[in-house]
Amino acid sequence: MILKSQVEWALHCCAILAGLPEGRYLSTKALAEFHGLPKEYLSKALQSLSQAGLVHTTLGPSGGYRLAKAPAELTFLDIVEAVEGKARTFVCTNIRANNPCRAPGYCESTPCAVARIMWEADEAWREKLRNVRLSDLIEILSKEIPADLMKRTFGWVLERAG
Amino acid sequence: MILKSQVEWALHCCAILAGLPEGRYLSTKALAEFHGLPKEYLSKALQSLSQAGLVHTTLGPSGGYRLAKAPAELTFLDIVEAVEGKARTFVCTNIRANNPCRAPGYCESTPCAVARIMWEADEAWREKLRNVRLSDLIEILSKEIPADLMKRTFGWVLERAG
DNA sequence: CAAAATAGGGATATTTGTTATCCTTAATAG
DNA sequence: CTATTAAGGATAACAAATATCCCTATTTTG
Ligand code: SF4
Ligand code: SF4
């Protein structure tokens, strides 16, 4: 069970978009080139972000993506769920229904303990992601990434931002 | 990203094995019949449990599986990792290495903040599973499952346990 | 207005992972 | 010896992730 690579891509793209000046947009082409990713496929991830309302888009030359909210209002969970979906990672196929000892008509009303425990763990994962904001990431990165690389990257993006 | 159905199977099988009297074994055939699962494929899940040292096996007629430890010494994480693997659910493909602004030889020593945050969430999921013991599950089930069904199930298993 | 660039989305191929079956081997109980 | 079992290799069927291609509507730029 491994998350799609689109999750990684989306997180990185959001980090870049967070550094974009107010009112400017960055295209799929630029984001793909910057990360060395296939443009057409990265586009699908960005469309997921768009459908989830996390980013805003414009068409035409100088078009592209910008964040729809402030980085402090965007959580990791928002981004992860946008591309990975909101479905729980443990699916119950109700195999207890096959127990040959059960009365024929007998039907459990509630999900059994196995499923509930697995879902709690799933929720713990989500809760952790919910408590990290995009702004938290930016803060960490700004401390860890060398100043000159940060500056060059910022310049690279601005040259291409419409 | 969805866990394999083998995870559900393994958890259910362990729950059944936990009710097995000391020194007796239950075969793949019985476990598959009880849960309505394909015997050959369930066998792969049980082999995973065996390789992880969670269950003990014997060969021959009256052979099969029993738990290798007391239910209080077996956690959900043990079982989940036995079939699903211990690898983290977020894999980092190091796309930051493609940043065209980086100096050619520049190489990050540590995983970036994105990966660390995702791995923390993964660890929170595992921590939750680590804190639930198989004995906890049995306790909950014994309260929730009707006494007569419990009794019939127990009898069904004993009839087939070698 | 015309041309170029863009996001959106449908269709489709490729690759990988999951699910499932089959068969052989070695061990064990009766 | 015979029947039964776990272990594991080989392989097929199926589903999901990854990737590419192409068409459309929209918008900026010239
Ligand atoms: S996890 Fe629980 S609810 Fe889901 S199939 Fe198993 S017994 Fe049923
Ligand atoms: S998550 Fe971090 S370490 Fe992993 S590829 Fe992205 S930037 Fe690199």
C-alpha cells in the first residue's frame, strides 16, 4: 500500500505556489519543468487540486495555477485527499457474513471491531496530516534550504509566472 | 491507496486462532471455509504470518496453525505489517533533485520536510495499531457477539481443530 | 480580429500490483 | 504406506497507477 506519486507532486507544487506573489499564476508547463515531471500527467494532479477547490486557475497565455487560500488555511490533509481521495484505507468486505454458524437471516447492524480499530488508525493518520498547514512547511523549508538556492528558485518562478 | 484484503483476512484468522485451546491447530482449509475465502490464496496470507513468526505451524493430518504468542503479546501492527510489509506508505522519489536552480553537484543530506511530515503521519498510523493487542479485540468481540453465535462458532472450530 | 498559450477532460496505452489458481515438495499422523 | 498438511514456485486474470495523445473552450497578446 503506497500513496500515488501524485501526492508528492501535489505537495511540492503547492509549496512552490505558496511563494507566488498575489494575483500571479504559474503554468503546468513551468511546474513540470521545475520538478522534472511529465507535463500531461502532472496536469491530472493539478486538476485534482482544482476540483477540490485548493487552487484557482486561469486560461490563456500567462494562465496557470495559484493557491485558492492562504497557506495557513491549507493543510496537508487537504492536498493528500485531493489527489488520493477521501476513502478509508481499510475496506471491510464483511467476511464475517460467511460464518457458517450464523443464523441465515442474521445481519450485523454495526461494523465489527476489526474495522473500527483499523478506521481509528486511519483517522489518526489523517488527524496528523490535518494538523500540518502548508505555511508550516514553508516555514521549515525556509530554514533548511540555503538562502541562495531559495533566491534563485524564487527568481526562476517569477520569470515564468504570468 | 487501499490495504490488501489479506490484511482483513489475517486479522480475522488471528481472532479465530486466539480462541483455539492450547496445543491445537487449525488448518488453512478450515479457516478458508469459515470465512468463505479462496483456500490457496488465504494460504499466502497465513504464510506471511508464519514468516513473521506470529503463528506456529505443523504439517500432516491434524496440522495447521496456532498463535506463536499469547493474544496479549500480539498487536494489530504485527499482523498488518506481516502481510502488508513494513515499508512506509509515502515514498520519496527525490524530485527536488530536479530543481534547475540547484548547483550541479549539490546534494541534500537529509530527507526534506515534505517526506518527514508524511512519514510522521505514517508513524502515527502505526503507533495506533501498535497499541491495540489481539487480546483487546477478543475482549470487544466477546461483548458484542451474541453468546449463542459465539458458542456455535467455538464448537465449529473445535470440531475441525487438530 | 487572429494567433498562441493555457486548463480541462476524454480516450487509450503501458506498467505495476493485487488477486487467484495450480502444482510440486517435504513433513507428519494414523 | 497413505492421506493430509504447510511451503513455495510458476503463472494467469484482473485492477490500479502511470503515462501519452488529442480535442475543446477560454483568455491574453499582438
Ligand atoms: S473487518 Fe469486521 S466488519 Fe469488516 S469484514 Fe471483517 S468482521 Fe466484517
Ligand atoms: S518529499 Fe522531499 S525528499 Fe522526497 S522528493 Fe520531495 S522534496 Fe525530495
